[in-house]
Amino acid sequence: MDTPTEVAREARFPKWAAALTDQDAFQQEQARLGRIWTLLGLTLDVANDGDWFTAELGGRSVFVQRFGEKLKGYENRCAHRFYPLRTEKNGNGPIKCGFHGWTYNQEGHAVGIPRCKELFGVSPREMSAKIAPIEVATCGSLVFGRFQNPHTDETLEQFLGEAAPIVEAMCTLKRRPRTISLTVEANWKLSYQISLDDYHSAAVHPTTFGKGGYLPRKALRYFRFGSHNAFFLGADENALQDMVEAVKQGTYRPMRYRIFQIFPNLLISLFHAQHYWYVNVQQYVPVAPGRSFMRSWYYRAPFETGQGPLARLWDAMSEPGRAHIVEYYIRQVNSEDNGVVERLQEFASQQGGWPRIGYAEERIKWFEEAYARAMTD
């Protein structure tokens, strides 16, 4: 049981807010979150043998590389003097350190060490040098990774739960999506929390979502599964399971806005724009206590539309123009949200106790409960 002193300290310096300002708390947070399945990138970025890309996981640089039919991931540092093995965002080629020329095979073992016998007195095999692996798995075209977790052998499919077939259906891409990248001068949690908040729209987004006021409570349908949650606009209590069954059977057709929040920092939304349905995959990558990096991929929803030949031709011709309008909309919404969270970050040191959470913000409470579990795992 917490002592009165600990309770008083929690009221003034709440654990949920510690990593917003404290570097040590931020590093401890990221070390724990690095053991949870996290989006790293797209399979389209590693389509060919030898392709690789870098990403951030648990506050550490990692890279994913294709070896034939397999994707493998490693921490981005040489086992010799810890020089980064990959110094660009992406590329193609063998794993070779640019500092001393050490090379590694697809199992992460150092197999080429210049002057090894002369300088170290043993052969490369006898050195037994190896770069640290990470676990990698895919769902649709999304590549997830995590550092090995001694407490669980949970697969990515098990981690995603009910969302697994939905994410696969929504995020299986045949062509490269359009992208948006933004630096946000605020902690990643503040950015993620505002995406879980259905109460702020009228005040923060009057030009993008309209001035019609707030959605009535009966229009808000929330679902919670594992550490994740979803919001379906104007749906019934069986809507999530109905969607799971429909995407499995290939019969799902979008009708209303839906958003899936995948813990810890990923959201996938299905929205209607310019008479067509789009998917936006968005992630808030932690950089520092007061800084995050938002990256977003958006594309036409990959569901059958029943268009005839002429409609498909017009669709293809007009899509570039529509895509620019959709991008403007996404950027505008993010700009409005970022203005709020950056002001919150300026006063992050004044976060005290727990905020008052209403029904339209309930998913923030769910997220914080999942976060608390992750911090004590």
C-alpha cells in the first residue's frame, strides 16, 4: 500500500505524466515500451532481397532487412565499437559496418572481420560476435517489431486480437501510399491522447469538422480489446464483431467513420473524403520528453466499390487531385491538434493528479490503464 507521502507525491507528480518532462522517466518508459509490438514500417520498403529500412524502437535505432522470403530485424549498432550499421533511412546491401568493415550474415553473426587473426588472435567464428536481434512480424503491409520479451511469447496476431483481421484488410497495399511527416514539440502521449478525445472537436476543429457542436453520446460507440480500443460512429454493440466477420469473408463495405487505436502509439482511421473512402495510418514516434515525430501514410481504402470500367477510368484520372485535397485536410487537422498539445507541453510540469475524464474521453482512461500495465510489467 502506498504511504501518505507517496500518495501526496503522486498527486503532485503523477506517474502517468512523469515522462513528459523527466529524461530518466522517459528512458525507462521507452525501455519498457520497446518490448511491446510496435509499428516499424511497411513491407513495400523491403520489397526486394537486401532492402532495409531503419526505425526507432524503445528509444533505440533498429533496422529491418529482407533476406529472400524472410524479414529480420536488428539493433542498429555494430558488436565491435557500437558504430551504427545503417546511417541512412533505407537502402539495399549487406550488413557491413562503415567504421572498421565488419560484416554480418542474416543470423546477425560477424562473418567478416578484417585482420581478425592478426589483431584479435582468433578467427571470426571464434570471436562469436553478434548483433542484437529484434522480433519482427507483419500484418498486411505493416511491419511490427519488439525487443525480445522474457515475460511473454505473445504473437503479433494475439497482440492485435480482434483488430488483426481488420488491420490486415485495411492495410494490405498494392502500391506505395502518400506520406506526411511532422515534428511535434510535445510528448508523444499528449499527441496520442488527443486522438482518443472526441470532446475537443467543436473547440479545436471548427473549420475542419464544422461548428455543429458535439456528437451526442448515443453516436459514440467505443470498443475495448486487450490494450487497444476503437471508435465507430453511430454503430451498435455488435459492430466490431460484425466487421471482423465481414473482412474475413471479403464482404465488408465502408459506411461510417471508424478509428482503431493500437497500443502504444498507432492509430488507423477509415474516413470518407471527396465521395471516396480513405485509410490513414498514423504513428507518434517518441523522440524526447518534449518532442515526437508524427508519420502518416494515407491511401484509398482497399475495399471493393463495384465501379464499372468508365467509373474506374475517371477514378484513376481524378485521384491525384483528390489526394491533394485529402492531404490538405489531414495536415490541417494535425496542425490544429499540434497547436493544442504543444501548449500542453509548455505547461507539462504543472500536470498534477488525474484529469477529469468524461464519457467522450473514456478511451484516454483505457489507454492510461494499458500504459500503467506496461510500466509495471
